Amino acid sequence: MAQQSERLAAVLEPVVRELGLELYDVEIGGSNRSRTLRVLVDRDGGVDLDAITAATEALEPVLDRDPEVGKALPGAYLLEVSSPGLERPLRTPAHFARAAGSTDSLKSRDAEGAVTRRRGVLLTADDDGIEIEIEGGRERVAYADIVASHTVFEWGPAPKPGKSKSTKPAVPTRG
């Protein structure tokens, strides 16, 4: 499927760029009966509903007419255009490089083939792999060993113990 996504990205990227957007990723999901073509677009400052709508409207005719699309994705499919979101999938070296400094969830395979899931701060990314800080230690992970990875959105600090989460004033009751 990676090859299909790459072929589709080559067709879709110029259309998205023309709108002032970046083609962040192309995913093909589902089975042959109910496939979804998910096109993730982004730009500095994020995308809004108008940008998503414009991308959808610009991509639909290209997807319907381009013969490369038919080769990469024959048959029926559902088009979904979206932003990568707060917790972004990291698949390419560019994704990892852009996410340097963020907290990431990393699922990777070790030399024996065991898969582990960890969370840490992505320090650097180059053409061969990443360096991530996990529990105070630095670890180098090759892209070939990464099963899945995504950024982790961290909410603000937790409320202080003993503080009420409700902002409603107390209502006196009659006794």
C-alpha cells in the first residue's frame, strides 16, 4: 500500500500546493469493498474548514480523471480530506524532523523482533532514523525498526489535589 500512497501523493501534491497547502500524508484504509482515501493537508498556522473544503473540491476532479489514480486505487472509495490533527502520525523523515522537540508515542521493533511501545521526547531526525529521549536516556531508532509513531498532545497541568473541578458556585439548600 505504501507504493499506492506514493503514486497518489505524486498526483495530488501539485493540486494541494496550488491552494497554498502542504500534502502531509496520503493513507489508504479499509478493504476492497469499503476503502477510504484519506488525504491529510496542513499549512503554517493550521487549516480551517474552508481550506479543507477547497482541497476536497480541487482534488475530486483530479481523482476522477487522472489515469495514475485508477492504477493506484481502482474501484470505488470514499475521499476524506482532513488536517493531520494535534496527534499527528509520523511516517516520513520530514514528519519526524518537523516534530523534533515534541512528545511522541513510539512503537518499535528491537533486534530480536519484539515490539515495544514507549513515550519520549523526539530529539532529532535524519535520513536514517531518530534520536529519542526516554526516561532520561537517549536512544537511536532506525526508521526500519519503527512500527508506528505519532505526536502526543499534552494538556495543561493537572488540577491541584483537593481542588474542585466544578466552576459552579455552591447553592445553599434548605434544611
